[in-house]
Amino acid sequence: MSFDYTPILPAHVPAPAARWTGFPEYNFVGGHIDDATVPVDDLRAAIDRAMVREGSNLATYYLQSGPQGYRPCREFVASKLKTYCGIDTTADDILLTSGSLQAMDLINKLLLEKGDTVIVEESNYGGAFSKLRALGVNMVSIPLDDQGMRMDALEAALDDLVAKGIKPKYIFGIITVHNPTGTILPLDRRHKMIELAKKHGVPIFEDECYSDIVWSNERPPALRALDDTGIVIHIGTFSKTVGPALRVGYINADWSVLSRLIAMKSDAGSGALEQMMLSEYCPDNFDAHVKRCNAVLEGKLDALIQSLDENFGAAVHYQKPPGGIFLWVKLPEGVKTSRLAEVAATQGVAVNPGPEWSLGKDSDDWIRICYANPPIEKIWAGVAKLADICHAEFGVPEFSGNIRR
Amino acid sequence: MSFDYTPILPAHVPAPAARWTGFPEYNFVGGHIDDATVPVDDLRAAIDRAMVREGSNLATYYLQSGPQGYRPCREFVASKLKTYCGIDTTADDILLTSGSLQAMDLINKLLLEKGDTVIVEESNYGGAFSKLRALGVNMVSIPLDDQGMRMDALEAALDDLVAKGIKPKYIFGIITVHNPTGTILPLDRRHKMIELAKKHGVPIFEDECYSDIVWSNERPPALRALDDTGIVIHIGTFSKTVGPALRVGYINADWSVLSRLIAMKSDAGSGALEQMMLSEYCPDNFDAHVKRCNAVLEGKLDALIQSLDENFGAAVHYQKPPGGIFLWVKLPEGVKTSRLAEVAATQGVAVNPGPEWSLGKDSDDWIRICYANPPIEKIWAGVAKLADICHAEFGVPEFSGNIRR
């Protein structure tokens, strides 16, 4: 007879995971990237050089670099933060993490308690919402427009919280290539955001996980670059540029914060090989690699857009984003995307329904389509299949191409 | 002016970490291994083969294997558990983690709440104690003898808890190469331990992090091998055999537990390269590698023992362990090891003072000396220096070699 753990589990443990059964045939979810852009040969050469030089350091925790992570990798991150988004920092103020998700967990663990309030963009990374819900934290959401978070709404929300006697713990923002809309917050709003944060004494938690993926290869300075008081905690990752399976993310913050995050990172370091490999590969190759990836990804986005236009016609609405790996699409009136995603999943088409990615009232009108991983022919076939399913379930789109269904 | 985070931090956040300033000259702490035993060339070949075959899978989370971790690596773990400690399991019931520390954190997070009680060996891994303290969990400690945890004491403690109406959440044990004593619990006690666990309906959390390091290369079956009810949750690691910097550990448990641990693992997987490398390296090389390491380590242990005898004479007591990477040493009467470790640290000699590693009343008589990493000449020099410091501070040892100090 099996021992039953159920009676001894604390209340509110998450539901058990289901057995993983592989990716769906048309996989438009998850922050995967394009297989063909992984620079396998250069990465092989990089990890081999690193192993020759200091493979025997695997014998010690932290590769002779201490709990912040492999120093040469931190040095590259610091230089990248300078050249890519204007943050003037050093390896001493970087903590390497197991992807930006561990970074997020650490920051939440440091700052948040049950019952706390945080400010979030109304549409946002679904995982951020789930993590905050699991912690029992209240979310105050700020509406977006076609340039990102609205500063008038942020100001009103902060004032409203003051009136209620509530001090939010942070303002969370994915403001450079926002998830899911892809917008890049303009510079004047960035300055305003910092001004508001300072006025109210509320830290900003800036998540730049997609910010390297910009078609123009240009972007405004990070919030952390525009502030010299340490009120901004900045995180990023190599997941979307070199590969999500690597699990290398980072936190850049003032030492008063970073030193506490290090103390809370209870896993004795993140994987060494990835840090060794990136520190060899990136200094000479990262810039050109990112530009190559961005060209490929914009091509895939164009294919997605064409396939949506072809299959859904004028019934869908979207704004072509300046970067990223996903498109946020408003479906025709009458379509409930939570239902659509559920039915599509049973037929091998995976999309994120709006309610997972947005707290907005109209969230069930939207879906998020990740296009970076599927080959272009799969994008076309998957979108066609999604249109079929949508039509079968909701009677729209009425036209696909010029053909009435 | 710097933004001050202090007012917004929840109570009881840990103290900030200090800047890492490198390892001490005589480093007898930390689960490091011998640099020279890291099989660098074979590991280079292994990761290169894996990258050639499926490097492009780095583009997807989880390397096409789902959230439990890279399947070929899980398959090796399952086969190793069978041949090394008799557990009949499959890759389906393995979860790969960022070292066994993440495994421990996940299990604690699943099972424990503030105010809960767990049963632990009286001397034990200091990190396990700190994690439990940070969670606000009460520890009931079971005394050890020269073979490990005393079953009469475990039985009495369980009965006593029943009488008090307290149901402990688990019995934690590092029973195969115990940390810090190095003992291996005999088979009859293992059977007794499972019998007691079942009688009281209390799960066993079995940590086999050092169990591959046995001079005879033979060991009794794991507790999980002796039970078919799922009452044992088993964890292990590659840290002590291939390298701690890798951060590859694992959990083996019934699906009812594992599926919940997977749901709580919120970092989207642990590092891919280590899992790829190990799955290529281990099937053909792990057995011979471990035997080679064990021979080297036993040689270092002998050097440590000789240097202790030479420098401390009859004033110290220890039991030569059948395996592991540390020696648990009782210092001469009058020595307070918490003080000794503090003074030694200022002079470049790092040892674990007993109170960090034991809840016993006499804990301040003991130190833990990790001997795997320092070269033999450093072991000799470090122990000589420790004896000097001990003499200067406490007047003992009176003799070093045949020379009165």
C-alpha cells in the first residue's frame, strides 16, 4: 500500500504537475527561440577552451569566484549592460542566477510578504502573475497604450494607494520589449517613471528579459541607467539570445539589495558550464549573434503576420512589435480565447489565452502567439489550423483569404 | 542619496552576505573535492559529443525532456540508483535539481510550515540545520553511536512525540556516509528505521549526497530500496563525485510526491550543459572514476590522520570513517571549538566548529575537517598551524610530535 502524503501537506501547495508528454505539434507558447540560430559550433569551441583552461575548478563550489557566479561571466554581463542599455556597473554588482525566473523568485522572496501590494503592467508575463498569486500578494494593474505603461495611470494608482494608506512594495515592469505587447517604453516615460518611484519611495523591479531582441538593434537606456539612487533592481537573461535551456540570468542592483539576495540564494550556485561557456563565447560573438537572431526573428514575425492576415483577415487586430518573440493578437468579437486555447490544445495547437497574460477586462479577447521556435511552414500551418478551430467553435473568421468559409 | 530598502524588508530576512574575498589559505570547510580527480579531458569529449548531437535543443526549455530534466541524464541516475544502492526505479521518477541543496529546499517547501517538527540526527549537515531554522521548524535530534543513528533513541523520540500529540513531518537522515561522522548505518538499523517510520506514518527524507565515496566501494541498500510504500524520499548529487560547481542533484520519489515537487520547481529547469555532459560521460566512465577518486581521498584522509596524530598527539579523538570527505574530530578538553574556529579563520585556517554541525551538548568539543580539496602538503601545514593556534589560545596540545611546546 502506498504511503499517503496528502494529510501531511500544508494547505495551498500547488496542484501536482502532469506527466510531460512532449511539445504540441504547433507550439506557439513558451519562450523558446529558433533552433537554427543556436551557434552550436562556436559554443562547442567556447566551452572547450574554458574547460581546458580551468575545468579542474569544477572541484570547488563557485569556480573560484564566490557565490555571485563565475567572475568572467559577470564581467561580460557588466559590459553588456553598459553597451546595450547604458548601465554603468561592474561585475561586483551582478548576481548570476538560474535564469531570470530564479532572479524573480529571489527578489520576491526578499521583498514580499503575504498581503503586500505591488504594481504591475495590466498585461504582463503570466508567470509573474502566478508567482505573485502564489505568494498571496495583491496586484494593482496599470493600463497600457501603444507605447507601453501609461504614466498618468501609474501616477493615479500611486496617489490612490497613498490615499488608502497602502505602500506598494515595487513597480514591476517589462518596459523594453514588453511581454506580451512588445512595446518599448519611450524615454520621457522612463524619466517620469523614476520620478514617480522616487516621489513615492517605491522601488522599481525592471525585467529586461526580451530587451536584446529589437529589430533596429537600438533601444533606450534601461531605467537602472537613468537612476543613481539604487531604486531600480534590474534583471536579465541569456535565455532569449543564446538559449533558454542554459538557465543563465542575472540581477544587477546596489549592494544593499544584492548582498541580501546572495544570502537568500540557497542553492550553492547555478550551473558552472553555462557560465564558463558564455564568458568565452560572448565577448567576441554576442553582438553579431544577436543581430543575426533578430533578422531571423523579424522574418518569422512577418510570416506570422502574413499567415494571420491570410487566415483571419480583417477580423484580428495587432500592432507589429519592434522586437521580441511573440505577438499579442485581438481576436474577432465573440471569440473567447480561454475557450479557444482549450479546444486548440486538444488539437495540437498551443497558444496562451489572454486571461493568463492580462488582468484587463477584455483579456479574453486576446491571445499571445510565440513565433520564435516553429519553422515558418509550421507557423503557416498552425495559424491555418487555429483559424479552422476558431471558425468551428465561434463561427469566425468568416473569411480566410478571399474564401468565405 | 541611496534609496534605503531597510524599512520595506519583511522581518527575518537573512543578514546580508559579505563580499567574497577568496578561499582561505588552509581551507578545511566546504564540500569541495580534489581538483586533480576532475576528469577534464573525458568531460570535454562528453560535452562536445552531446553538443554535436543536440546542441540546437538549447533553443527550447528542458532540452525536449520536460521539467524533470534531460532524460538521458535521468536514465543514468536511475541505473546508478539500481547498481549502487539497490533502488528499482526509472527515469520517470527522477527530478533533476540544481544540486542536492535545491532538492532539499523543494522538499522542505512541499512538506514544512512554520512551527512544524522534524526529526534529525544529532550531528548533521550544518546547512540542513540552517534551512530548518530559517523555516521556523522545530528539530528533535537523535543521538548517534559509532554506527550512526540509534534506533532505540529514534523509537523513544517518536513515542515521546506521540505522547505530546506532535506528528513530525519527516525523519531526515544522511545515513550512508554520515555528515559529519562518516558512519554507514548497518542494514538491521535500516530495516528498523523503516519499520518505525511506517508504524508512525512519518516519511523518511534520505540524503545520500556522500554515499558514493566509500573506500570499499560497497555499501548497504538505500532506505528507499528497502521500502515499497513510497514512505522514503531519496536525494543525491554528482557534486562529490564529478564536481560541486556542476550543480546537478536529483530527487527520487513516488509520483505523488515528485509531481508536486515538479510543480514547485519554479526556475524552468536547471542547467542543461551539465546534464548533457553527465549523460554522455557517466555510462562508460562513472564507476572507474569513482573508484579512482575514492583511492585518492582515502590517501588524503590518511594524511590528515597522520598530521593530526603528529601535531595533536593523543589529545584528539576521532573514528576513521569508511568514506566521505571530512573527519569529525574531538579536541582536547578545555578547547572551545567555536572560539578556535573564529581565531583560526583570522589566520587563514578554516574549519567548521562543532556547534554548526551538531545539536549535541558537547558540540563545542568537536570540529569538522574537510580534507578532499587541499593538497597533502597543505593538509600537513594547515593542521600544524591549527595546533599552533589551539596551543596559543587554549594551552593544548601540550605535545606536538614528541616535542613539548
